[in-house]
Amino acid sequence: MPRWNKERNQMTILSILMSNNPFSYILGFGLFGMILGVDLWFKSVTESFQKTDKPKQPKTAQEYVERGYEVMNEIPPLQQNKNVQHQANCSNAQKSFQKAISLNSKIALGYQGRGMSLICQKNIIDGKKSLHHAKSLYLQQGKKQEAKNIDLILKYTKN
């Protein structure tokens, strides 16, 4: 059967259904749309929880720094105690920052991240030392705005 005949037959059937009872036709398609919408929503939600993609292993110091910030800011869904989980994330992020610093000792963003992760873990003294080192590296690299940002972090960090 040619394509046009099939489509003409479908249109004829739809016309008959619509002319017999337009209310049930509209209600039926509304119900069908809701069912399809709920199904698509449910699939998207379950897929997001089932993702098992392992993040790629960082190779450069910059990639370790980026990974550290991702880990530090990661908040799992439906967590009960945000503070404990955030401190655990900061501890894991500190490892990434430390690896970045070991690969490139001049990466100021790594020292900044390490300082912030230490402060997050309530290790204020070591965190401030790391932030001061990051500030000096920023100034050596001519990045004055980043150094000012470090000053703001230090200013609002409680002792």
C-alpha cells in the first residue's frame, strides 16, 4: 500500500472518531499525552540516578584543580546531613588539589582550592597558609584581581 493511502486511511479513521464523539477524542488524546509525559519524565529521572559513568582520570595539574572544585561543590541528592557530606567532599577535593600542586608547584588555583578545602574541614590555620601562598603566586603572575579575591576570602574567614 502506498504511503499516501496509509495516511489517508489514518486521517479517515481520525475524522470518524472525532465526528462521533469529539469530547472523548479530546479527552483520549489528553490522557494519552499525560501518560506519555509521565513515562518520559520517569525515564529521565531514573536515568539520572543510574548513571555509572566514571569521570575521566585527570592528567594535568589544571585538570586536577578542576576536579577538586567539582568534588568540593558536589552535593548528592536527598542527603540528610549536608555539613558532614560537604566536609567529606572537601577532604576528597583536597587530595585532588594536593596532586595538582605536586604536578605544578606554581599553580595558584591549586593552593587556593587546597586552602578553601582545609578551611571547609575546620583546619583554618593551614588553610590560611595555603591561601597566602596562592596570593603570593597570583601577585608573581601579575593577577591582581585574583589576589584581591584571596584577600576577601581571608577577611571573611573566621579564626
